[in-house]
Amino acid sequence: MKSFAKFLLLLLIVFMLSSFDQKPAYVIDGKINVSSGTIYLKGFRNKTFFTIDSTKIVNGRFNFKGSVKRPDLFGLTLDKAESFSPYYIFIENSPIQVGIDTANLRSAHITGSASQSLFEKYRSKFDDFKIDSLIKANPTSTVVAYILYRNFATSLSANDLEDNISLFDSSLADLSYINELKEIVTVKKQVDAGKPAVDFSALSPDGKTLKLSNYFGNYLLLDFWASWCGPCRRENPNLVKVYNKFKSKGFNIFSVSLDQRKESWTAAIAKDNLTWTHVSDLKFWDSAPAKLYAVRTIPSNFLIDPSGKIIAHNLSGEELEKVLDDLLK
């Protein structure tokens, strides 16, 4: 009996130790209206997604298992090359159920993740809440940090952005979104209205190195865009109109593309009849000029006076035309 009791005690100790060793984990149980194939799990960095795992789809079912330090944004996609618009999923260490209808390219049905629920609640309702109030209510939330990073980094001033960052709990100090936001604040302060434009060089479509400061002397619109950006392409006719109206009066445009493929970039220039100066390093959201100006959304632009000083930011359409009318009377 003593030996049996010792055996039971040993089993209990082993069970307790093994339970202590178990790390928090997530289990994604997925259904999709595709009978077979491969589905990819992608991590997120700097507004782009990259493959970190994959699994086979068997009879319309798939699953992923793993562990995360804290809830964070990932993506699911059937396209290994997809880097911009997968199905968004905030993964946390819990059982998560995913339902994907491939006819719906924008969202999947996801349950079991409280972070995902919070994300779904606020992802497209930016006029219905104040970001500072949302942070105060959720100071430890990576979801809210992501919302600030993704949707308010451009619209908020450097000081307002800094104030909002300070509202987060110190436990998020090493979160990538927080650190990138702090870098954006630093850059924003360097490219505010009244500051000298930050100089840079980049390659033109024909491979020439062009320097921004070589185009000072006129009123210059530093324009950030891309061929894949719908709002940019819709704004281009307005830029063409403004350029043609003022180019003989001391106005020029210096466009920086966030494209990845040269062919797409040059085709869009020709199709939209953009006859001014163009450069790109073809590095997408890792564009070096875009980083120098804290550009997080496009189209985005900076109006530079003849001395090389920034005088306005994000003018478009009739507003840009009116400002130039006043400046170039």
C-alpha cells in the first residue's frame, strides 16, 4: 500500500509539474468553402503581411496552433503572395473559431477572440468615438494601439499623437505599434509647417538620381502616391488640372511612388498623364522618402515654398487650387 501511495503521489507531482510547464496557447479551428488547398497565416509589420505558417485545407477544414506573447494582428489568406489585404484576425491565447466565405473578400466570421471582437466594433467607425477616450478605456489593448497606429497616425498632429501614446499602460512599452508611433512623432515634428523640407534623392523611371532640393525655387508639391492606391488615382485628375494651370506661373510637382513594381508605376504615370517629375525606390511602405515625412496613408502631400520651407500639408482638389491662386497671383 505504501508503494502504491508513493506511486500516486509521484503521478500527482508529475501532473502538477507538467501543468506548470504548459504555455498559454491559441488553437484556430477553421471552416472555409474550399475543399482542399493551402491556407497561410501571416504576421504583420509596417502595414504589410508576411507568411509565418501554413496548413492544408482538408474537406473544408483547417487549424493552426501556437502561442503569442500578447494579442496581436495576423492575417489569413489562400494567396501566399498576398501582403496587403488578407482576412484580418487578432489572435490571442484561446480557442478561436474562424469561418471564411471566399465570396466575401473583406472579412471572416471570427469568434473566441475578445481582441477580435473589440477590433470589429471599432474598425470602421472612426467618427463614432474619440481615440483618447478609447485608449483611456482600454490602456492595455494592442487592438487600440493598432487603431491609433493605423488610422490616426496621419490625421493627428505630433503633439496630439504624443499625448495619446502617453495614455497607454507601460506594459505596452515594447509593442511595435507604440515604438513606431514614437518614431512617427519625432519625424512629424521635423516636417511641420514652417520647417525646412527634408532633402532626399531617389531614382526616376529612367534610372536617374533626382534630388528634391534641386527643384526648390518654385512652389513645389511633394506628392506621395502609388499605382495601386485607388484614392490616389482618383485625385490624379485634380493634380493634372492644377499642374497645367500653374506650371507656367512658378509651380511644380515632385511625386514619390510607394509602388513595388516599376511596370505598374510607369504604366500609371502614362495612363493618368502625369507629366511632372517622378521618383521611387520601389519599396512599398518601406519607402525611404515616405519615412522621412512620416507618410502613413496615401495620397499625402506637402506644399513647399520657393525657399524650401514647408507651408502646408495634405491639400487636394479645390483647396490646393485656391491656395495656389492666392500664392501665385
